[in-house]
Amino acid sequence: MWKNILVITGSPRKKGNSDLVADAFISGARKVGHIVKKEQAAFLNIKPCQSCRQCFQNKKAFCMDDDFNKIAPLIEDADIVVFSTPLYWFSFPSQLKMLIDKFYPFSIGKRSLKGKECAILVCGEDINDSAFDGILDSYDLIVDYLNWMDIGKLYFKGLNEKGDIKNTEGLKNS
């Protein structure tokens, strides 16, 4: 049975390693019949949460006009949410983190996201497994808080230059 998949990327580098991993994942998912939508957080106009607690009033997820109001319905409609991201300082890049922070309106607006599946694909320069602990621990906390089910975590080490993933088995594994 097909699923509706939302892939959210975090890289500000078009056709960078995590973007290529996302595209490989999307290609594979589409080949088996899933419907996939890709959103690139780095190129969205996402403003930080203002803690105004006005979420989902006036038919908008966020009180101000930003691109999260366009992304929120995609998140709600998705059966699976996949994060594909570079590793920045042992965590998510700020562009993606700001979008993740905006999941808060779903709680305030009493809009349940329970029951979704999710996965994370991470590319990083570091060659030490422990360098990925911060992002994977954050991801696990997000999954637990949202009552989602993790269906996979892949991380790719030793990638710095644009396209380095092409010289690994990474695109085949994603």
C-alpha cells in the first residue's frame, strides 16, 4: 500500500550530499509507488516562534505569514516524514531546526500528529560515529514527544565536499 511521504531537507547547499541522499530516497520511494513531496527548509521563509500561543487561529498554523503555513498541511497529511540533513555542530542546521521548532503550533492548536512514521538521513564531515550522537538523540526525543514511530536512521560519515556522497555506497543505501 502506498504512503504519502514528506521529505524535509536541511541543506542550504543545492545538490549537496544530503540533498542527493534525499533525492535517492525519493526516487526509491516513488519506484515502489509512494507519493513523495520534498520541501527544502533552507529556502523557505520560516520565522521563529513568537510564543504568542495563537497557533491555528484564523485558519493559519502560525500567527504570522511565513512558509510554515504552507508546510503545516503537508506535515498533517503525511504518513511518513523524512528529515534529510547535513550535520552542523553535532545537530540540525538552523534552517531545519527553525522548521522543527514550528511543530510547536500543533501542540498549542491541539492538532495531533500521532501515528506518523519518520526517518532521518544525515551527512557529515566527521568520521567519528559519536559526532552524530547529538542529532540522533535530538531526533529520538522529537520522535518520542510526537508519538511517532522511527522507521530508520542512516548517517554518512566523512563527507565534506559537494558530491562526496557519490563516491560512497550511500546513495544505494538511502
